[in-house]
Amino acid sequence: MSVRRVALLTAGGFAPCLSSAVGGLIGRYSEIAPEIEIIAYQHGYWGLLQGKKIVIGDDVREKAGILHEFGGSPIGNSRVKLTNVADCVKRGLVQEGEDPLAVAAEQLKADGVDVLHTIGGDDTNTTAADLAAYLEANGYPLTVVGLPKTIDNDIVPIRQSLGAWSAAEQASVFAQNVIGEHRSGPRMLIVHEVMGRACGWLTAASAKKYREWLDTREWVPGIGLTKDSWDIHALYVPESPIDLDAEADRLKAVMDSVGNVNIFLSEGAGVPEIVKEMEEAGIDVKRDPFGHVRLDEINPGNWFAQQFAQRLGAEKVMVQKSGYFSRSARANTEDLRLIKSMTDYAVECALRGEAGVVGHDEEDGGRLKAIAFPRIAGHKPFDVSTPWYVDTLHAIGQA
């Protein structure tokens, strides 16, 4: 396959890998195939449908390495599902009667794109697979090579998604300041809500990072600076049921003894119960174009705070969300290494015409490969029997 022009797009929610992945792809093409033209669609599929693109010039190629120093996405993101025709029409991205897949395909053909690199989660990459299948059925060859982005680390069958390590580290940094508030009032309840719609990996990994930080501190109990008061006292993930009554009793004892309670909560924990309560009250539960409940509107952190505040005898309650702080950070050292290996491999796949999502395949011994799109899925559950997670629960008295 002869590759003359490649296109890049980032889509879905932010993660601490997008800017670096864009920089990695541009840098690698410039190193080994500088004759290949590169364009980037602005704001993902939103820009593709409207033909809004950036032509990557020599000035960008020369400074591609700078993108590793930033979070966010220089080319922009959006949430657009090409097979959700009604949503695309409603947003003015296509006209009534138009098929978004056809519009996107025609734009790629008009732009002469041979390879499309999608950087996103399962929704982004399965949408890309729909697009590639449509193009193939209509006689236009296009190689789609995806990169797995999600701070939830829940893409099947990929061992580690880009940006997740960095997000966990940043959630720990966020918590270090938030939990510093625990003495701003007596009997303080702090709920740290962490992103994770259906997977508790990020919450668990953030807690692990935070407790590792605690172990590096020196404490002064004589003035009230104690590890117990700064520690995590409860950790809730979607994969484990929560006995509210039992937890309220346990945490009441912690409050009485320590003087405050700190909770790490995955935003997806308890969501079915919250949604049921809202719907029974006649409240319309909003969903995004992919059918996901809009968690920012149902506010899981506040719901849990309300369940516990009175039972714990809390005099002051604080709910803080680390999601936007964490997901917009730059990639850390661990992620930079992973991004480098995956972007280099993605370019190799593109040049030999091998489609799929690049990742370490858990069902193939962890081998780095282009995983076929039909095998890609989201919402991989966090394994709550993972030893370091079990150790964390034992350490905080929750197991």
C-alpha cells in the first residue's frame, strides 16, 4: 500500500496523552517517512464532518516534541457518534436525510486520506471501524489505526490505555490539597469523586498513588498532624456492592476516633441506585449521544455525601471532583514511554496497511499489536481481586 497522506483526530473525553500522542505520530512520520503529508481534523469527528482541518507544516514537524510537554489536545476533541444520525442532524453537522458515515467518507476521499489515526476510547475507535467498513463497502480503501485513550483504563482487551497512569497520579495530587481541608472544621466529611463511569481502576489506582505519597511524609501527632487523619477511610468502585448501613456504622466509628472521614469515590459507584431514585421521583435523566448517563448532572458525590453526613454526625461536608484536573494534565514519565512505543508501532502498522487499535493484547500474552476493531469494547471491569487493591482495602479497614 502506498501512503501519501495521513489524517489524525482525537475524540471523546480528554486524557493526559492526547497532545503527546499527536506529537509522537507527527514526529515519527517526519523521521521515517517525511514525504507523507499529514493533516489533522479539528475537534475529532465534528471537524471531519465539516471538513475543518489543519495541514501539518514543516514548522509543526520541527517542534512536534514540544507537544509532549502539554496536556489537552492541540487539535481539539468532541463527542460525535457517526451512526447516531439524529444527534448529528440536531447539532447541524449533517443535513436532514444525510448519512453521517457517507458525509465523513466523502470528506476523507476529497482530502485524499490513505490512513486515519484515531486517538480515543472504545467509542472513538468503534466509530472509526464503522467508517472504515463503510468506505471498504463503497470501494475506497482506508487504513484506520487507532490508539487507546481513556483514563478509566477499561478498553477490552488492552492491558493499559494511554493517559491512565498520569490521571491516577494527578488525582492523588488533587487529593493531597483537598484532604488538607480536613481540619477546616470539626467532624469533617470529604468526598473525593474520581472519574470512572463503569470501571473503578482509576479510583483504585488514585488511592494507591495517594497512599504511597502518605508513606513519604513525616508526621507530628503532638499538634494533630497524623497519618490517620490524612488517610483514606473508604474506597468505593462500581464493581463492588456498598452496604450503606454497615459503612455508615464503620465510618461513624472512624469519625468519632479520628475526627474526620475521607472517601475516594468512583463516579460510577452506586449510579444504578441513584438513577432509579431520580426516575422514581419523575426526574428526566440526561444521556449523551452514546447513550451514557450524564454523570455530571446526577452528581454521585453529593448523593453519597447526603447518605452519610447525618449518620456520621458530620458538621461540615466537602465534595470535590478531580476529573477535569486529572484528565487535562500532561503525560507523566510512565505514559510517555507507553505513548512512544505505541505511536512508533502505529506508524509501522499504517505503512504496511495493517488496521486495528494498537495495544498490549491481554488475550495474547500482552503482545503489542494492532488489535482487530471487532475485538475492541469498553467498560472492562476492574478486577477487585487485584492484590494491591485488596491490600489497600485491608490497610484502610474496609476489608
